[in-house]
Amino acid sequence: MAEFDVGLVWFRRDLRVADNAALYHALTRCRRVLCAFVFDRDILAPLDKKDRRVPFIHASVVELDRTLREAGGALIVRHGHPVHDIASLARECGVSAVFANRDYEPSAKARDEAVAQKLASQNIVFFTFKDQAVFDHDDVMTGAGTPYTVFTPYKRKWLATLTPDALKPFASEDHLSALAKPPSHAQHAVPSLAALGFPDTHGPAFPAGTSGAYELFDDFRDRMTDYGRTRDFPALKGPSYLGVHLRHGTMSIRALVRGAHDAQRHGDQGAQTWLGELIWREFYFSVLHHFPHVGVAGDHRAFKPEYDRIRWETGDAADANFAAWRAGQTGYPLVDAAMRQINASGYMHNRLRMVVASFLTKDLGIDWRRGEAYFEALLNDFELSNNNGGWQWAASSGCDAQPYFRIFNPVTQSRKFDSAGKFIRHYVPEIAALSDRDIHAPWLAKPDALRTAMISLGVEYPPPIVDHEAARKSTLMRYDVVRGPSAKKRPPDDPDREDGSED
């Protein structure tokens, strides 16, 4: 006998039917199940009208609605405020319980608490479930019961904690007979992009919906074995490109981890490396949960409090440098190519995220929070925990076993990871005629080489806005002051020292 008569599944970052924890629990505990999604006005209002995430979400919602309709249900879609709309919808439809999958961002937690309180006032229970992570909250802790603050030991414990049950899919597809059509008075049509206030002028940057997720995963599965070898080279098809699907839950994290874990158990080193990236994501979820000060709305603070005392560059010169960084006009070709990639597509290769973040914080001396906010506005796969963790990793203020004197040399990184300049030439075509040797540092090219390529520095392409070696020395002094006399002594100044390790 069903525990509840009518249940409501509130879809958020889980835009799929298969292996969906909240949907499964609703279907198995309720006689009839309704489904809803809210296009949140508070989230959409500040977005640029050309934001590429909205078409992706919209297309994924359309596919989800179609899948539910084929199974006998439908998706009730509202464009409003979840705290009001979910409670109102539950009351209108005679719902006894609302089911949702957990979200880990502070604003989402506050929203869910407000929804829970409003539902409770109507005698409606609100259940949340672990779904977007294999392990969350206190699932992976040290022997002393404290959260991990360094990735490598967290990864070891994560792998030791992993069991087949942790990856067992929720068989939601086996219980779809409990889906119910929404009552006629409930709005359930998916509004157009135009109705949401966004022009229907371009589709999503990546294939959307569960079908798009499997399309990308099937393609990546054939390349996974080479992932460890190809992932750092932006001109190669090395990444999975599944970040946006993880962000919006169009495919189960359990399915992705199963694929990687099974392959790495059979000796696939590429799969082992990719599994490590999936674990990084959960590590940053854990950090945000246990140390929420890093994600306080409007006031993201350093994980290591002493780094909040850093005196970042400010004023007109810093603002001009920040504008050049955003526009891909720094004079460092790999940095510029990376910034033009995110500006054009909403995507940036992971290696390049580290390069441009290091350049902003340690070459230009600009507060990592400014870069973090820029990425938040543009990245298709933006997740607060990962974005914050990555930027603090670059600024050495976060959970990082590596020291603060890791400073990426943008020219060295360029020569190492785009040696033939293929990626640079695609995004910085004005210097495409330079040789493979000169394209990484045009200001070092001989005058004849520049003339042959028809390049005048300062005209077709800018000279470097900062000298890397001078900036490096300034950064070391900036961090030395903050760390104080009791800090461990750093090694002798070595301009070639940089560590790209992600551990």
C-alpha cells in the first residue's frame, strides 16, 4: 500500500528520468506522482540575454517533458519563484509529499529550507535525497571524524568507501506506471525561450538532455583510455565535455562513475585519471558543505583566512588589466586564446582554466574573486563549489597541498601544451602566420619574422601587458608579507619553478 496518495517530484539539477533518486522514491511511495520544474526568475533575471545555459536547460526540460508524457505523465512548468510556486502547486494538486534531490550551494540550501517551512505549514512533508554526488555531507571523513582539506587523502578514502551499493542505480524507469497527468487547472506547458525573456537565436552550446549526455558519453567512452595522455592539450579532443551535463543532472553521476570505475579496474589508466576528476568534483562539494564561508553570497572568503589579507592590485591600472584579460588582449597568446574561447562558447579547457587563473592572480595581482565572478557569468558548466575551489587553488588560498609559489609561466605552458600553436591560431588568428616557435611569445620574435607575418605589436596584436618575471617577484613578496615571519621558508627564487600537479 502506498505511503502517500499524491506526491510531487520537483526537478532541479536532475533533468532526467533514469536513475533519479527523488523520482524513484516518489514513484515507489506514492499512489500517483506529479512532476514539476520552475524556471526561477531570481536566477534568470540577472543573466545576460545571450547566456548559453538557458537554451541548454530549456532544451533539456523539453526533452524531460516529452519523456514523461510518453510514460503517461507530464511536466508542470512554472516561470516564477520556487518558494511560492512549489507550495502553491502542492496545495492546488492535493499533494501529500514533495520529493527533490539535494543541492549543495548555500543559496539553494536556503531556498529549500524556505520551501520546507512553507510546505510544513500546509502539512506537506518535504523529502530530499542524495543524487548529484556518490558521497556527500559526512560520507567521506577522516578517522578523527573531521572533513578532509587536501584532495589526495580524500580521494584514497573516497575509493576505499566505494561499494557496489553506492553505485547501484535507482530503478525509477521500472515504476513509471505511477506517473499521473496534471489536473487541467495546473499549468504544465513548457514556455518558449522568448516567453522566458531570452531570444531563440542560438541553440545550446552542447547537445542537451539525456540524449545529449549519452551521445557525448558514448563518444568519450571510446577515447577514455587516452584521457590521461590527451586531457591537457586544448587542441586535442581529450576531455569528456560532460561538465554541463553533470551540472544539470541530465545523466546520473552513478552511471558515469560506474563506467570509469569498471574500466580502471581492468587497468585503464585513462579511466583512472578521469575517475579522479569526478572525485575532485565531490571533494569540492564536501569543502563547500563543511566550510561554507568560501561560498557566502557576495562575500566569498579564502579557505585559508590569512589569504584574505592579501593586498590585491586595485585602481585604474588594475581595472585596465582586468579588462584586457577578459577580452583576450593580454599579449600572452595562450591566455588570450583561452579567454576568447570562453567568451565565444561558454566553455574553457580545464588546463587553460588553471593557466588564466594563475595569470590573473599571480601575474596581474588581481583578486581571484573577480575572475571567479567572471567565470560564474559565462561557464556553461558553472558549479559554485568547483569554480570557487579552482580559483582558490590557483590563488593558493584554498585546499591545496602545493605551496603558494606555484606560479604558471604562460609561455612555458603554451610551448608545452600547444606546441604547434594550433589552439592559439584558432582563437588568435591575427598572429596565425607566426612560426610554431614565435607564436607563443610574439614579442620575442625577430623583426623580420614579424614583418613577414604582417604583425606590428600594438597594432594587430598587443605587447605583453606585464612582464612575467617581474610580476612573479612581486607576487612572491605579496604572499610573503601575508604569511608572516612564522611561515615556512620558501625555497630560493627560481623563475622556472611551477608545479601543474592537481594533487
